[in-house]
Amino acid sequence: MSEKAILVVDGQQIELPIITGTEGERSLDISNLRSRTGLTTCDPSLGNTATCKSEITFIDGEKGILRYRGIPIEEFTENPNFIEVAWLLISGNLPSSEELAEFRDLLTANELLHEGLRHQFQHIPVEAPPMAILSATLSNMACFYPGFLSLDTPGTFNEAAARLISKVRTIAAYSYRRSQGLPVVYPDPSLRYCANLLHMMFSIPYQQYVITPEIEDAFNLIFILHADHEQNCSTATVRTVGSSRANLFASCAAGVSALWGPLHGGANVEVIGMLERIRAGGMSAEDCIAAAKQRDSKFRLFGFGHRVYKNYDPRAIILQQTCDRVFTQLKITDPLLDIARKLEELVLKDPYFVDRHLYPNVDFYSGILLRAMGIPTNMFTVCFAIGRLPGWIAHWKEQHDDPGSRITRPRQVYVGSGKRKYVPVEER
Ligand code: SDX
């Protein structure tokens, strides 16, 4: 017998079912509230609203728990394999060795960009933001691969997903090469997923980039940690666009645009800017914190705070540990890591942040690690997008396959002008 809540409206008692999730989280089912009461609910940023039921990712924000298809993310840190996690998120299970080999071959078969798409890079301004290139090129894939606009034919979904996951690397690498005024480097079919991205970004003609296992592992781990995060802004965007039955390329292109914002995936770039300003002496860590606490200031302490985590973001813990390990392995130091640690220490003691449960999030250490791997700042959010793509695809598919899914169309409360007459311009 499902639990119920009682709502009293205009003297009338309304019973509303309570839905309980796998981990005991509870939600009030208001799917027929308006038809029964004429009322809608008002929750502008949807912080109190579950927009779907999903089997993909579970987050417990109070306890700092993140699981992909039930598996805690901490279990992917040994020998991290991003492609294996991509398969898990999309299919629901870890791949067998045969499935993993097949998937890898499918990605290799789809790593090249259509030459028409490649030629477009020559006309893009050198200073173009890579996230703009990524969103435009993903959307443009609909022009060059028209056979994947509808995915109702069996097998086309897997092919479209593989094309996206494989080509997103090539697009990212080409946008980096364009920004450096360098010729593109074609993918090498003998290389694994992350190694190929490093090769396409950093090899130069007649001088193959030397892949170090530490950096390849770190890239796999970074992509795994970014792979999905339930109904975050960009994933919710992908689901909204996909709910109109728009194609997978267009839906993921929309996700890239949402991710670009500095409050979301763009925060990893802002964190480095903030730490650089402290290092350059422009402002101290204390100044940063003071500015972030000013009520009317637009300044935020980037890399801190989260809509769901009111505890440490488990990804930030892993990324901080990975920074230590990779820095030791590569025998490097970065003053920004020391500044980040000091900033974190001050914040975690400051009542303003403690009272608001503002802890480091995934973006606080990810940029420092990417820097150590030689990734330029303007590619940080693109790396976030490469990692998040399998999550977007998994959510798009979950909604696409749900016979009960409908187009997303929220309501509103109208607070504008009452009815009034049109006034001809000569009388205004
Ligand atoms: C990601 O949703 C996801 O899952 C996202 C993500 C994913 O994997 O997809 O985890 C990735 O986007 C991580 C977040 C990256 N963004 C940043 O680091 C930007 C800095 N953080 C904030 O802008 C903020 O914390 C958000 C955007 C992350 C969350 O915003 P909320 O939930 O709307 O919180 P809020 O703005 O309502 O803040 C609540 C209070 C406010 O103060 P009061 O009104 O109570 O006085 O906390 C304050 C805010 O001013 N606050 C901050 C702060 N974050 C919140 N104050 C200073 N610095 C901050 N970073």
C-alpha cells in the first residue's frame, strides 16, 4: 500500500500518493494535481521537483554518495576505464569482455570526422571558444549523418551513440589544434580512447606524442568522474530537448551549451582564474572569501557549493587524491594546488560556508589536475563535456524508450499586465 499525503484545498481534502525510490527517497506525486484542484506548484529552479524516475545514477547529497547503476564511483578508481563506464551508464550493466571489445572496435570505426566537417575547422576563427565549436559541430553531425536522425530502427542507437562518443574526442582535438594554429592530427586506430585524444591534441607531424600511463589513467578517471550526475542542468536540458523527439545530436549539442555556463561546467575554468589571481597577488585567499560572502556581490567562490551535495562532493575527494598521486608520479609541483588547499582549509572553517554546507565540488580540483596533464584552460569544460556525454546519451535513451514519456512543458504563474487595449502608435 503506497504512502499518501493529504492536501486540504478550499476545504476539500486531496490524497496525493508518495513515491519511494530504491534508496528510500520520497516524492509527492502531483501528476494530476491541476486536473483535481486547478493548482500548479511553483518551484522556479526545480530544486524541490523530481522531473522523472531514473535508474541511471543515485546521489545522496547529505552523505556525499554517488553511484552509477548502483556501483559507487570509488570502485572505478583502480585501473579506470572510461569506455567500460560509458557502456555501464548507457546499457545498465558492466560489459562482458566481448561486449567491451566490440564497443571499442565500434568507437575505433567511428573516430574519423566526415571530411566535410573537418574542412569547416579551417574557417573557424582561431580565438573561437572550443565549447561553441563543440556544440555547433555536434549539432552539425545531423547534416553529415542524416541516417541517425531517427533511432527507432534496431541498432541505429548503438551506432549513433558510438559516433558521438568517439567523434567528440576528434572534434575536441581539432578545436584545440585550430586554436593553436596547428594542422589537425588524424586519430590513430591502434590507440585506446584517452591515448588517442592525447595523440590528436599533442602529436605533431613526424613526432608522435609520448603517452605516459599516469596521464592516460588520469584522463580515464576524470572522464569517469564527470560521466553522469542525475538531473544536473545540462542533463535536464538534454532530456528536455529529447522530450520533443529531437534527434540525439541536437539534444547533446544543447547539453554542451548548458554545461558551458560558469555556474555549471564552466566553473573549472573560473576556479583556475580565481587561483591565478591569488597567486599573482591580485587578491589574497582571504579577499576571495570576503568577496564571496558579500550579499550583493556577484562574485562566487568557484568550485564550492552544490545544489545537491550538502557534504563533500565525493568526486572532489578523489580528484584531490589524484592530484597528489599524479604530481608525485610526474615529479611536478603547482603553486595553485597549494593555494587551493589553503583556500579549502579557510573555507571549511568559515561559518558562512559551514552554515550553508558549501564544500568543494567536482570543479575545484579538476582544473588543477588537467593543468598538470598539459591540458590548456580553454579545453577544461570541453573535457567535462567528453566525460558527460555518455550520461547525456543514457538519459536521452532512458526517456526515449519510456512509453509513458511526454514532451516537457512546465506551467507558470502569470504576474504580468491585466487585459488592456491596443493603442495605435499615433496616440501613444
Ligand atoms: C557542477 O548539479 C550538478 O550536479 C552539477 C555538477 C554536475 O556534475 O553536473 O555537479 C557540476 O556544476 C558543479 C557546480 C560548479 N559551480 C560552481 O562551482 C559555481 C559556484 N557555486 C555556486 O554558484 C552554487 O553553489 C551552485 C550554482 C553550484 C549551486 O547554486 P544553488 O544551489 O542555487 O545555491 P544558491 O545560489 O541558492 O546558494 C545558497 C546560498 C546563498 O547564500 P544566501 O542566499 O543563503 O545568503 O549559498 C551561497 C549563496 O550566496 N553560495 C555561495 C556559493 N554557493 C552558494 N556563496 C559563495 N560562493 C559560492 N560558491
